[in-house]
Amino acid sequence: MINSFSDLNLNSSIIEGLQKQGINIPTSIQANSILPALEGKDIIGEAFTGSGKTLAYLLPLFHKIDTSKREMQGLILAPTHELAKQIEDQIKLLAENSSFPITSLSIIGDVNINNQIKKLKEIKPHIIVGSTGRILDLIRKKKITAHTIKTIVIDEGDNLLDPKRSNVTKDIVKSTMRDRQLMLFSASIKPETLETAKSLMKEPIIIKSEDKPLINPNIEHMFILCERRDKFETLRKVLVAAKPEKAIIFVNNNEDIELTTAKLNYHSKDCFAMTGKISKEDRKLAIESFRTGKIKILVSSDVTARGLDVADITHVFHLDLPLKLNEYLHRSGRTARGNAHGTSICILTVQQLNIIKKYEREFNIQFKEKKVFGGVLEDANYNSSSKQYEQKNKSYSSKFNK
């Protein structure tokens, strides 16, 4: 049994660097993946959000980087700008704390490509973190030297190897040498994603603790019933009752995000609308303000919040239920990072109760029904097998797909 990072044959300086971050015991995904990664094995790893997947691939990558060479050796692919920046921040922190002279650079789209080319020449980063489109563009322009890359990591692999966007990721992988190491990590891996990943790998080690994707057991799941027209007012009352220290509210489209944010700010809530319309700089400033506590609530879609890692988010609210089943896993995983506890609250109509049942079956979790009474959240004692529930659900045809 692995009880410490020393059991994983990691460099002592890396272990000291982790200790400075208060990290002393490896999580399950780290304990199971680091040793085979150090051996150069290809890896497919599935573990719930907040379980330490980033360090699961960064630690062996750090261990294997040859710092005597000023050349690109590791490539980490991420689906969002925010996630790429978070990964680079962790690389820089670990490099500083462990006194490892490892250099890194984040490369994302919607940024001046000539400035990025200039930085690549100046820094000559050992590790590049970036979005797939811009990375592939720079590889084709021969500004990223693919032949020196020894390890590729695909973070949020279910997203980057989704059939609709997997070609770019595949082209990046195929541009590197055949003996490179490939690692994929995600909170959920669909069967088709698994097969695609296997086709790119050499006898991969598959680390998957359960047949079904897992949700962090430190998350408490709740739902509150209301009429559709009363959803915002219910949300407002729940926010007062729950008193979140820091929260994300999920809404499915940009117009509703902006409207919800405007209404909440009218009621003196510190909110910011994370829509696809805002600039990269505004998103960066908003997330930093959220991280430092200047903003208490982000109102966001799945796209802008995916991969967001802020340590002290206490609550996730779903004003709209996600359009895909597995997105509930990613949404709720924004809270309870590491060993923290958190709460995920769905606001829904009685016609949507069958979606809650799907979540319970798919992720092996249980929801508690709550109501707001006298400014306090309390148990509603709702009987989901009642005739009223059965009758109303007979006429409901779910538009949500797996």
C-alpha cells in the first residue's frame, strides 16, 4: 500500500516542493498512476474532479524532464484557456518550491501568435500547456519542435477526444515521434473515447476504479422543486438560506446568464456573468477576482466553467440542468476540491425529477429534496413514488441525452 510520495520513487526535491504546498499523501489516482508513468507506460486515468489528476501527470513529467537540455519535452493539451493557465500556474509553483529549473509556457488561441512565437524562442520551455488548435498551428509552422517531445498529456480527455473535435488532437499526437509517452486523464471516459485513446497508445495502463464514473463522495446533492416561472425567485431564496462563501450558478445559454446575473446584482449579490462573449482578459480578471473573493458568485455555462479549479467553492447551483448526463459530474466537481466538502443544488420542476433519478443511477449518488422555509434550507420529505409524481412523469419526454 502506498502511503507517501517517497513510496513512488520520486525525486526528493519534488517531494519537498509538494510539502511546501501542504501535500504529503498521494491521492488514489496519484498512487496508481505515477509508478507506471515513471516507467514510460501509456496511461488512461479516470478519477472524479478534484482528486489530484493534475499532479498525477505533472509529478512523473517533472521527474523525467532533462533540465540540461533547453528543448520542449512535455506537451499538455487542455480544452479551455482557464484550465491551461491553471496547469501552468501549478507547474511554476512546483518548479519554484522544488528548486527545479523547469521552464513552461501556456499557448492558447485568441492571442497574438507572433508574440507566442517570440516567447517560444526566448524561453525554450521544457513544458508547453495549451489549446489544441493553436498548438497544432505552431507545430505545422515548425515553431514547436514536435520531434523533441517525449510525453503528451491529454487533460479532460473526454472533451478533447470527443468525435466532433478529436481530429485536431489526433493530428498533434501523430506529429510526434512514435516512441513518445501518451497519458490521458478525465473525470469521465465514455467507451468511444476509451477506444479512440487506445488506438493512439501502446498497451496502455487503464486506471479506472469503477465501471461507472465517480463523483467526489464529499459532495452533498440536493434538489428543490418549483414551477418554471419561479426558478429565479427560488434561486434567490436558496442563496440567502445556503449562504455560500463562493459559488457557481450554471445556466445553459448566454442571454439567461446575463439576465440572471443582472437580477442577482440588483439584489446585492456579487456576481459576474461568464459568457462566451466576454474577452479573454475579462475572463482572466473575473476568475482572479473570484479566486481572491472580490467576486462571490460566477454565473456560467458548462463551456466557460469546465476545468475551473478554485479551491474554496462551497456550492454549485444548477438553475438549468445540464444538457448531457456526464456534465453533471463535471459541474458538481467544481466544489469539494481536494479533501474539502461541498454542496450541489438543482432547482427543477416536477417534470424533471426523472433526470435526478438518472443521476442517482449513473453516478451512484443520492439526492435530498429540500425547501426554503423561514430563510432556512430544510428537508422537504418529498415522496418520489407518489401517484402525483408518476402521473406527471408519464407525459414528460426527456430531451436530455447521455
